Amino acid sequence: MKFTIYQAFRQGGRKNNQDRVAYSYSRDALLMVVADGMGGHMHGEIAAQIAVQTLTEQFQKMAKPRLDDPMAFLAEVTTRAHFAINDYAVEQDLLEIPHTTCVAAVVQDNTAYWAHVGDSRLYLFSDGGLIARTEDHTAVAQLVRDGIISEEEAGNHPERNKVSNCLGGYVAPQVECNAPVPLHDADTMLLCTDGIWGMISIPEVSALLHAYTLEDAVRHLMDHAEFRGGAHGDNLSLIAMTWGEARMPSRDSISTLALPDGGVTTQINALRPVSGTPAVSDDEIERAIAEIQQAIQKISAK
């Protein structure tokens, strides 16, 4: 496989960054995950962390070097992350179970598979145009699908960010899986949280991805979204991947051919203290990481 990939995340105007992004690849398969945590002090980011770690760790175990069934993997492991979040909440005696959205994609055999829960989105662009996208799991998005309000009205609706389907909680998530889509050279996938898509229209995203190298397009997307979000803007997180090598600068080329059969490379933005935010100490971070790992291991052992 050959592809170009970038992940980016910024705090925006929030006190903490509750988004998590990660990607992992073996010789024959690529996984990308974006999660947007919801909850109180540290708990939203922990839910998101559990989601991305569960998917990447299971990918590392199962992609040897390919997944037997990419769609089944996405559905089953995303649901497994939901139960890991619940286990964490019970073990830590939390008053409320933290929640997170999650959108994840696997590329294998020149084919893209994806699944999502909530309103973190995936876009697939080809030849400068949008050819596929996820549909948000929100009540407002359902009003748009039912023809009751327009896309423009949805963008200003006071309940546009209320998610109706998520990981974590008493109701099992409905993991929506998309039919597999063949990828061609220069096709670009973008996975992002609402801090990005809420500020940048689809035509703008498409134009930026088509006009610039992937690295520059990601920088412009982040800059525009952060500027428009302003002082009270949401966290901003994304993963962008261009397939093949038609538009790939040589220095950004990732080729998996050199990886051994069992080799896996993973990049993840882990929990860490945020500069200027003393509410979360180093000790709290370390303790949270250990507790997260325990919750994931418990689910993996079942």
C-alpha cells in the first residue's frame, strides 16, 4: 500500500481537548479513527481514549497483515469499545457514564470500509468532488433527512450538537456501517469532529483538498475552522489520507511494503496535560492511562 496521511488536533476555545485521533497500518491494511468525547472533568477524553485505543489495539492483534473481514471488525470492535467505557465507569464509580462519538475506517485491497456512531464525520473525495459521507446521528440531522428543515437551518439549530447515538451509556450503540467503496489513485478520505465540519462547508473542504498538497490542505482546514470558531470554538481534530501516489510528494510517501507480515505502525494522540490547564496533573494522567488499559484488557479477555 502507498498513501499520504496526516492527523491534526487543536484545543480551540475549550479548557480541555476531548477529541482523540489515531491511525495504524500493517503491510496490507490501514485503520483510521476519530472520537469526540462528551463528559465532565477528564471523563469525555477518557471515553474517546478508550475508543481509539480499543480499535487500534485490536487492529494490531488482528491485522496479520490483513483483516479477515474489515466490516465485521469495525462493527464488533466499535461495540466492544462501548462496553469498555461502561466497565471503566463502573470500576471508577462514576455518577454518569462518559460518552464519545466515533468514526473509523479501514482500507484494504484498494477498498474503503467505514463505520460511525454519533456526529463525527467521514468524507470521501474523488476528482475534487464528494462521492460519499456519513450521516450524523442527531435529531436535527434526522429532521433534515425527513425534509422538515434544510441543511442551512440545521446549521443554526439550537440542538444541532445533541447526539442521539454514541459509545458509552445504558443504551447499546447502533454502529452504522457503509457499503465498501473502491479507492482510486488520489482519492482522499477525511475523518473529523464537528469542530471541523461545523465551521467549514463541504465545497470549501473539497476545494482545499483539491488545490493543495495534503499537508497544506490540513493546515488550511485547521486554521480556517479555528478562526471561525473563535474564542469559544470547539476542539478541532481530523485525519486526512490520500490514496496511492498520484499527488504524493516523495518525502511524505508511506509505503507498507517494507513492513514484515506481523509489523504494525500506530500514531495516536494520547492523554496528556494541556498547557495552561492545571486542573489535570501528571499523576492523574498516569493513573487514568492505567485505568483505561485495565478496562480495555478486561473487554479483550471476554
